[in-house]
Amino acid sequence: MTVSLQAKSAIVTGAAVGIGPAFAKALAQHGVNVAVCDIREEIMALPAELQAFGVQAKAWVADVSQPDDVRRVVGGAVAEFGGLDILINNAGKCWASKPDDDLDKTLADYEGMIGTNLKGEYLMGRAVIAQLLEQGRGGEIVNVATDHMVTCGAPHELCPGLDTCPWKDAPRPTGTDAMDIYDASKWGLNGFLYGWAKALKPHNIRVNAMCMGATDSWMIRDFFGFPQTREEETAAQKAEVDTWMAKEDTARVVIELLEEGPNGRNAQNINLCVGRPVKLEAPLPHVYITQESLDGDH
Ligand SMILES: NC(=O)c1ccc[n+]([C@@H]2O[C@H](COP(=O)([O-])OP(=O)(O)OC[C@H]3O[C@@H](n4cnc5c(N)ncnc54)[C@H](O)[C@@H]3O)[C@@H](O)[C@H]2O)c1
């Protein structure tokens, strides 16, 4: 049985370009009031599009790595909507980093990617959790991770071998030679996933992570040096982009996840790979946290 999202209230971070606006629009389409933030000024145009779905919407230019900005967005969303139910921790940064980069680049990469992908999700999570606990009506946190490192949480030996999984017959290749700090920032989210899911379960607050593969966005086009519009693609680029997932489909899966409600899956890294149907798979067995630990006192 699914629950209705109608009249709930959400925050989507990093919603100016890429997948974030698709998350925000999908929520608004389902009757959710949506607060959005981004470091890009373009974010201020999004509420008008969201309000067209008949919901309340509000935007802030804000950096999720900065505590004062986080307080401004969370406090502002609560003041605007009278409460909060959903956090989509989506804001992210990604560019190439290599083990032999010089120290100046290394530090900039660390501050940029860890600052947003790990610290930003941490701060937003903390601020929203305090509000959810005060309200006492449950809630949903979705951290956006990546499929890079078997983040589905199922090592090959334990994987149920879904027919739709491109790696069902062989271990999933892991790691890349140019994404060490990005991957570290996303692996780090597992600490929040398991810690928050366990601690917040008694309060009916679910915590899950979306671990999707290549999804057409500003970020992935920038990473590969592709143009930002389809019209400008070469034939080879077009062939590559055609294999990526559409952000609207990724957003649809997040809506399906939220509609599971408080009795749905919890503490899951949800894998969404290119080459598979873009749909919410059945929950996988827990690997890094046991069901007993999730349900128990310690
Ligand atoms: N596109 C993919 O293939 C893909 C795959 C796996 C995971 N992801 C993850 O999905 C999320 C969205 O990625 P995307 O592809 O849409 O990226 P994108 O770059 O297209 O969009 C990210 C948005 O976040 C904003 N942002 C960046 N740093 C911020 C900060 N500190 N505070 C507030 N806003 C900030 C950007 O301005 C931008 O609007 C990210 O967490 C990313 O790591 C993307």
C-alpha cells in the first residue's frame, strides 16, 4: 500500500540545474510544497514553475556547506510551510581528481567535493532531523549518492542476482582512476545512512540513499566535456548520451520510494544503473547493517 504525498513539505538542495529541478517538479506534481536552494542565482526562477502545480514553493541562494545558509533555508522552509516532511539531499559537485594531483589542487578538490557532497548533506541532515524530531510526525531523508562503488550495498557474493542487473553474472567493476575524492565523499554518506536510519527509526523517520548511475545533467556533461544541449552533440556524443538515464525517470523512482511511507525500506542504498529498467527494485538484503541492529536497541 502506498501513502499519498499530498500536502507534505520538502526541501530539495542543488535544484537550479541537473537532476535537482526534476526532483522538485516531481514532488510538486504530487502535491508537495517544495523549498529549493542552490549556489546558482537561477534557483530563484524555479518556485514559479513549482507553484504552477498548485503547491507552495520558495527558493534561496544558499550554499549547503555553510551552516548559516543551512539554518536560513531550513528555518525559512519551516516558517513558509509550517513544518517539514522530506529532505532530498541532492546538491553535489564532481570533477576529475587523481592520486598524483599536486597539493593545491588536492585541497581545492577536497574542500569542493567533500564540502558539498559530505559536509553539505551532513549539515542539511542535522538541521532537518532536529525539526522532524520536534514535530514528531515522522519523515523522509533521501541522500543522493552514486552507483560507482557497489553502493547498492550488495557485494557480488550476496547480491540476489536480479535479472535486470547488468552485473548479475560477474562482480561489478569498482573504482575509477580519476574520481578518488568524489567517490570518497559518496562512500562517506554510508556513515549517515546507517547511523541516522538506526537512530531515527523509532521516530518513523526513514533514511535511504539513491545510488544512480549516469543520468543526463549539467554535471555529467561537464565532466565528459560534452555540450550542455542535445542540439550541439556530435554523433558519438549523442550515442553516449542516449545510454544515460533521464532525470525525470530518476525523479519518478524517488517518488515511488517516498510513497512507500514509514513501513517501506530503510537504510538502503538504492541502485539505479544504466542498462536496467529505470524502476524501484525490491529492497536488497542488508549487508553493512543487520536487520536486528536496525530493529534493536544497540
Ligand atoms: N548525473 C549523474 O550521472 C549522477 C550520477 C550519480 C550521482 N549523481 C549525484 O546526483 C546529484 C545531482 O547531480 P547532477 O548530476 O544533477 O549535478 P549538476 O551539477 O547538474 O547539479 C547539481 C546542482 O547542485 C548545485 N550545488 C553544487 N554545490 C552546491 C552547494 N554547495 N550548495 C548548494 N547547491 C550546490 C549546483 O549549482 C547544481 O545546480 C549530485 O549529488 C551528484 O553527485 C549524479
